[in-house]
Amino acid sequence: MDERSGAPQRRPWQGSLTLKPAGRFAAAPIAEALQDHEQYLIGRTASAARPKTLFPKRSDPEWETGEVVVKRVSWIVWIAAGLFCIEVGLNALRYLLPGFTGPEFIMHNPMAYPWLFVHAGCGAVALLIGPLQFLPLLRARGPRLHRWLGRGYMVACLASGAAGVILAPGSTAGPVAVAGFGSAAVISLFCAVQAWRMAMARRFDEHREWVIRSFALIFAAVTLRIWLPASQFAHLDFMESYRAISFLGWVPNLIVAEFYIDRAATRRGRRVVREPISA
Ligand code: HEM
């Protein structure tokens, strides 16, 4: 229950309840929604209560609120995540080269031809575009580019996720890996579809939240490639680790994304913050 309005509180996945799908996917509403989105991006970036510089003077109020530290940490995380995405994304693009075959262990998946190639190629595109969409500068100065990249990201996510759904049941690592990869693929498709529907309904704050969840799942391609060598470094059994990582690759990412979404929403006043009861 929302404490201020008394209205029942909606869960994130219930956002679509008020949507009217009929007619929403025609060309004119899409163009209108895109225009509204551009205005939203400009307004949001202009009104964001964030420090204008990474290096304000010690006397500036940003130091007292801790916003400077948050901004600096965000930049470090963004740069590190971006570098990982470039490395894993470019590596996966090899799947689009003629004559390239994947690792033998994965190629035993009966669905590998052609779905692994669709999955890795489109996943790489999503991974390479994703970090750019978080850049406030790009959103403010190039909202059109942001939108075009957003559409590319969305198509890549849908294609990679759909191919992931086809690939998962064929994983040679057994039922645990099928469940881990399969649920990630279905949830990633769900997040991408929700992000698209929220944009069409001009609910851009919620659209943004679903895109963050979607990227947390796409980022599994990176975390999986950190967990796997780490497990080998710890001399753990490869197959057992692979099975565990089919979940570990994405569940913690989604938890971090939920914390990030909640914090951002609280800062913008979209969540009710419980205030201590004074005596
Ligand atoms: C939610 C996100 C994802 C899911 C659910 C998923 C699912 C899968 C599945 C089921 C396989 C086959 C595993 C097997 O047969 O044992 C696979 C392999 C693969 N995926 Fe993904 N994937 C995701 C994201 C990505 C992304 C974003 C990329 C892009 C870099 C990617 C690149 C690959 C590659 C290259 C392989 C082949 C294995 C390898 O070369 O390491 N995946 N994925």
C-alpha cells in the first residue's frame, strides 16, 4: 500500500496492466512516443540534481551531500564495465566471421547451428551499444543518436534472447544449466518487451528501469566470463562450476540493478521513503 496516497502499490511487472496494446504499435503512435521520449531525455538531463563537474571546489555543496563521490564511483564503474563489454563484445563478433566455429563443448549443443551464431552476434551488438546508453552527455547532446542506438539495442536484445531460449534446452551441461540459461533468456526477453511497451505508453521512468534490468541480464555475458576463469583458478570442477554459473552469471546482476533502480527512484522522489516516527 502506498503510504501517501493509500493506493495499492504496483510491483514492477504490473506496470503493463494499464496499457492498451490495441493501436499502440501503429506507425504514428511510435513516432509520437519517440518525440515525447526526446523531450523527456532533454528535460531529465537538465533537471538532474547531479554535480556539473567531477572536480568541484571543496567549498561546493556537492561535497556535503556526497554526490561527488557517487558521481566519481559511477564513472569508474561505467568505464570498467564498458571496457569489459568491448572486450567480450568484440570477441563474440568472431562468430559472424565466415568459417569460425565455437568451442567444441558448446558446438555439441544440437541447436548451435545457426542459433549460437545469431545469439552471439546479436548479443555482441547489445553489449557494445548498452554502455553508451547510460552516458548522460549522449542523452543530452544527441537524443536522436540515443534513440537510434536504443532501437538497435532493443532489436539485438530480442534476437539474442530468442536465440538464447532456443539454445538453452540444448545445453550439454544438463538440466541445471538448461534451467539457469533458460530462465535468464526468458527474463531477458520479458525485460526487453516491457522496456519497449513502457516507451510506447510514454512511461519513460519505467521504460528506463526495464532497460536497466535488461542490460543487467545482457551483462551476464561479461560476468560469466569472469566467474568461469575464477572457478578454474580455484581448481573447481569445470562442469559443476558451469552449472552454478548458469545462475551466478545473472542473478547477482539483477539484484544490483534493483538496488540501483531503487536508489535512483528514491533520489528523484518516485519511491516513498519511510521517515522515522518522532516521539
Ligand atoms: C541473458 C543473456 C544471455 C543468455 C540467457 C545466454 C544464453 C546462452 C546459452 C544457452 C548458450 C549455450 C550454452 C550451452 O550450450 O551450454 C550461450 C552461449 C554463448 N553466448 Fe550467451 N547468453 C546471454 C547473453 C549473451 C551475450 C550478451 C553474448 C554476447 C557477447 C553472448 C555470447 C555467447 C557466446 C559467445 C556463447 C558461446 C560460448 C562461448 O563462446 O563462450 N551471450 N549463451
